[in-house]
Amino acid sequence: MASNEEILAGLAEIVNEETGLAPESVEMDKSFTDDLDIDSISMMTIVVNAEEKFGVRIPDEEVKNLKTVGDAVTFISGAQA
Amino acid sequence: MARKVVITGLGATTPIGGDVPTMWKNALKGVSGARTIEADWVQEYDLPVTFAAQITVPASEVLSRVEAKRMDPSTQFAVIAAREAWRDSGLEEIDHDRFAVAFATGIGGVWTLLDAWDTLRAKGPRRVLPMTVPMLMPNGPAAAVSLDLGARAGAHTPVSACASGTEALHQGLELIRSGKADVVMCGGAEAAIHPMPIAAFASMHALSRRNDDPEHASRPYDVGRDGFVMGEGAGALLIEAEEHALARGARIYGELAGTSVTADAYHITAPDPGGLGATRALKAAMFDARVQPSDIGHVNAHATSTPVGDKPEYIALKTALGSHIDNVAVSATKSQTGHLLGASGAVEAVMTVLSVYERKLPVTINLENQDPEIPLDIVTTERTLPAGDLVALSNSFGFGGHNAVIVVRSV
């Protein structure tokens, strides 16, 4: 079980690996598309990497609801519970 | 009267240098790019061939990590070479709707394809990443170059095995002559030094097995030649309509005076022993360039160092050029670079252009006992050609019976 801070840090690392964005720019209120400029292909790569890192399953139909980094952290945290 | 087309930019990443100046310095000196492959998979799969000619400057040292992650190695090499050619051309302001790409590959994203298959088997379909398709597709290099440089007049991918790189120049010339583009980034890229292609080329006995002496394995025209050496990398040539180059005061390396493509229709892999398809290609290219056999001063030969391939090319040259062949200086640069497959024609075109521009010829290494059945004048030591008009040919032939020839003329 990871804390929300740990999940955020892990996601920031995945986003950095995929896009080169600085990990500290990946904040809870940031939108993946509008703020971080992440396209759908990168988003799917981030989702698959997050599944492996956190040992969860993020269904495809759920991905469209993950608008912000915070949405993803909340979903992963809930899925781990 | 067809539009004249000139070459104004050159780029390369190769087993004898990560850019054009380094490659050219080495090509004139004569070095081997072949080395034992330092990878666990050589022993793991007990490969019959344990060496290759790998690029000297890893793509990771040139591209950013994020850029590289989204590209198959073949596309990485293409982008590196094309960026160098673009910078070299001095082009800045350009009508992007009149700018095309013709960037070839023989095999395409074979590393991506096979890695994804391994991932699917080990971890399941969910782990096969969404960038897999754009990374493995053979038009990946052309598409990436188009995207990188903003070339919107079409991005083309000639695929004709080891003739691909030369066919890209053929296509580029046609695009400009027909008025569909004013500027074309031509080239070829290949990244197939992977255990599967090595096993496959070895199984058809195309590769040299000189495992204990890689640097002397690629030896075109030598009686001891026993196959080609796998190479990798990319070459890029920025070509443009002459009036376009003159209007911007560009440095012009030479004229792409003519090209041709023919097919043997003889055998899927074996060259026609009489070199008929290659002869027709040579004659057609000279006709296209409006030059005579007696105009030719230099040939950058295909010459892969296979026992069966080198001689038909000689027969074709002798048939097409007649007795003038005795006055032609021939370089077999695969002796240094290995065989870059779909990139070879592009890299050799870069060398041919520089030969015409600087009047210096690249060296053929490892020629110790010249095959008496191939009495060509092979350049083995530094050689400079006299001033005056100079016309050079570069040949490429590919499995499938593909023959492609370009003609480069001094300006």
C-alpha cells in the first residue's frame, strides 16, 4: 500500500520517463491534456506503466475519467485498497 | 528540358563515423567499422556470426531520451542523418508544401517488432505499448523526418532491400523533375543488427564467418571474400531544383544528373550471372543523365564481398562502359562500412557526392589478392582525380532482383 504522496511521486517518475517533463511539474491539480500536453498514446503508455508499478488494473473505460493527476492518484489508491 | 537537380546537404551516421566529416576522413584513410558484437545475445543464441559493423556514435548521445524512446533505432538513425543534412544545406526559409521526403529502409523497425512480440509472450497484450505500431512500420523513418523538418509534399518510403537507399534518390529526382516538389530529403536507414536477422542472413550463407578477424571480413573483390558484414546506420542527401538552390546562393556539391531502377526478373535472391538487369540499370541511368560511358571517371560499387555478387557487377560495368572501364577508378566502401542494407545506397551516395566535390576517392580495404576474374582498377590507396568535368556512378542491388543506379556530375 502506497500513500498518496508515494503514488504521486511514482506517477511523476513515469510521466518524466515518457515525456521528459520535470517530475515536480506533475502536481495533483494538473490536467494531463491541458496542462501537461500529454497525448492519448503517451497517456496509454503511462497507464500501462502505472499498472505495473502499482500492481493495479486501470480499465480502458476508466482512463477517460482520469483528467487530472489527482484523479489518477485517487483511482490508484482506491484500486490498491 | 528536365529540371536540373543538385545536392546541397549531406548527413550520415555510420560504422566509420557518426557524422559526414568523420565518416569521410575515415573513408579516405581506410578503416574498418567491423567489430565483435558486445551483447549477451551473441552467446545466448550461439549465433554463427558474432560480429558486425555498428554505428560509432550511439543515437542516445545525439537524441534526447524522450525523442529516442518514441523511435525505433532505424528511425533514430534517419532523424540524426537528416538533421545533419538539413543543417549542412543552410536552408532556413522554405515552402514546406514544396518539400518532400524519400527515406528508404530495407527492413524497418525490426527491433521494435521483435521486442513487442517478446513482451506479448512474457507479459501479455496489455504490456504491448501503443507506440509499437508507429515504431515498427517501415515508413517510420520517412514519417519521422517529415514531422521533424515539416516536409509536407509527401513522405515516401522506397523498399527494395539493399537497393532501397539508392532508389530513394531515384524517387527524389522524379519528384522534383515532375514538379511535385522543389526540395527533397532523400536517404536510407537500417538498424537490423539483431539476433534474428543475423541468424536469417547467416542461414542463407550471405554473411562472412570470419569471426576471429572481423576487421578483415569485408573484402570485396578479394579471392578470400566469404560474405558481407552486417552494418547499420543512415545516410541523407538534401536535393533541390537547381534554380531553387541558385536563388538562395546555396553551396552546391554536385548535380544528381540521372537515376534508374530495373528488375532482374531472374531469381528472388541470386543475381543474374550475366548481370543483365544491372547492365540495363547502368545504361538507363547514363541515358537519363545524358552522359556517355567515356564521361565516367569513378564508380562507387555495390560490391558487398559475397562470392557470387561481386563478379556480376563487374560484368555489368564492363558491358555498360565497354573498354572505358579500364579508365574508371572503382571504390568498394562496404569494405570499411560493412553492408548497411537499405541504408547502404544512401551512405554510398554521400561518399560519391563528396568524391565528385572534393575529387578524392574513398579507399577499398582488405584487397590482398584481387580476384583475377574481376580486373577492375580498385582504389586501395589515397587517390585524387584531376580537375575538369567529372561524372561518377553509384550502384545498388537488392534481394528481389532490384537494381538502382545514380549518376552524379560535378558542377
